[in-house]
Amino acid sequence: MSGLKEGRTDPGTVHRERVTLVVDGSHFAVDPATFTAHPNTMLGRMFGPARQHNFTRPNGKGEYELTEGISASIFQVILNFYQTGVMRCPDGVSVSELREACDYLCINFSASTVKCRDLSALLHELSNDGARRQFEGFLEELVVPAMVSCAQGGERECHIVVLADDDIVDWDEEHPPPMGEEYSQILYSSKLYRFFKYIENRDVAKTLLKERGLKNIRIGIEGYPTYKEKVKRRPGGRSEVIYNYVQRPFIQLSWEKEEGKSRHVDFQCVRSKSVPNLAVPGEGGGGGAAWGGTMPSPQVDELDRLNWPAPSQLPQTATNES
């Protein structure tokens, strides 16, 4: 029942049916019962009932080829899981690559199934798992309601600032902050604030938001004004307000399907064929010589064109078009 490369035998074992898997150019002869003992994994499904119904078919040589991207050394570690229930990752084998292979093959990657000397790499992958689960909860509980609030107000994007539970915001109504923070969605959550302190967590959150179809995602740390410190008077009577700023996480994202262009009405400038100024001689009038025989066509906004009077309402002297 061991995963032996083709051409090797294990003396003393009872002969059983074996299948040959080709992984990264290497051949592995394996008892299919090794895989079917774990029916919830991809290989367990491949050689279970799916094989009986020809859902999984070998190539012309009778071999089963695994997808590219999994190295032979990684697959050898994965075979240890099917034999012993534990993947022992030796030195020189990438833990992140092992994790990707486990995700593809639907194998549980956890502290109970993976053992390796590089604890930093192992714990990093486990932290990514925990961060993903945690942010999924934050997303449904806090972030989605903020996005819905923006969407119901007609917005196409959302800027969310995450404050700690004990942050106090006290703005002066006569001298508000000068940077437009009043348009941001504010979330008070010390847990989400701590979550975003780690760059790795922000990367996990960004990946998850992309998977949910959101666009133009930015996650980082920015200054947020909490209270007014003082007001300076400038020459000419102009005042400058100075606020106390704290560094807090922010999320900025959009839910538009098309990036870089609008799916709605674009009011663009076009050349007008009519005379915009009825008091100025037109191209067909007798005053054309004053413009050297030609008259420049001004740039006209389509929104202005919609507001012009109907042709029937124009003075008769202005409708001299040949």
C-alpha cells in the first residue's frame, strides 16, 4: 500500500492492483485503496465510484496524469498523508507549495496533518487560514452593511475607516476637517482594527474581496481627524483649522463591473453645427467677412445642448442655413 515509484517493489507485501500516476514526469505505482480510504479528497473521488463509471480515464498507456503545478517531491509528501495520515515536510520542500497542493487535492492542511521543522512557514500558512475565516465574519457583519449603505445612496464605491472602540471623534461644526472625511463610512471595531495592523492580514482580506467580485481594492493605514486642536487666523481673515490625527486602517473598493470607463451617460464635448451666439453673424450671413470668411465652432457640452430652445422657438433671422 505504499507509494512506490515505478520499477520498485516492496518484498513481502501481498500483490494488489496498482495504478500508475504521472506527476511532474515521475511515475508512482499506488494501490487505489490507499486513496479511497480518504473519500473526501480529490484522489479518493477519482479512484472511487467515479473510476467505475469512467469519469476518470487513463491516458493511452493506462496511466493517470495529475495536473501540472505539483512537483514530484511535493506529491511524495502527500502520499505520506494517505499512508499514515500525516505529511512530514522535509527540509528543502516549500510549505507554501505543499499548502497549494493540499488545496487543489482537497486535503486538510492543519497542525495535525502537517509536521515540519520550519515552524515559521507552517504557522504563516495556519495564520492565513485563521485570518481568512476571521475576515469572512468581519465582512458579513461590518463591511457589507457599510457598502450597502453607500449603494443605497447612489454611490459606486465605498471608503471605510476602521476606528478603535475607545476612539473619540469630536468635530467642530464651524471648522470641520478640510479633507472630506465626512463622506467616509466609519466602523468602530477594535477587533477589526487589530486585524488590519498586520500586512499579511490585509493581503488575505484583499484576496477574499477580489474573490467576491469587488474592484479597485485598497487596504492600508491613513490619518483620521479626531478633534480640533486649534484654529490659526491667516492674513485676509481666512482661518486654518488644525486637527489631531490618528493612524487607522481603511478599506476603499468599488463594485462596478467595468473598470476605467462608465456604463452610464457620458457628457462629452462635441463640435456644434449651429450658431451658439445669435447676435454674432453666422457662416451663412453677411457678416462672415469679419471672421475672415469662417467662424470657429465652439466646444459645446451635451448637457448644454439638451437645455437649448427648440428650433421652432429660435428667431427667424438666425435660421439662415444654406
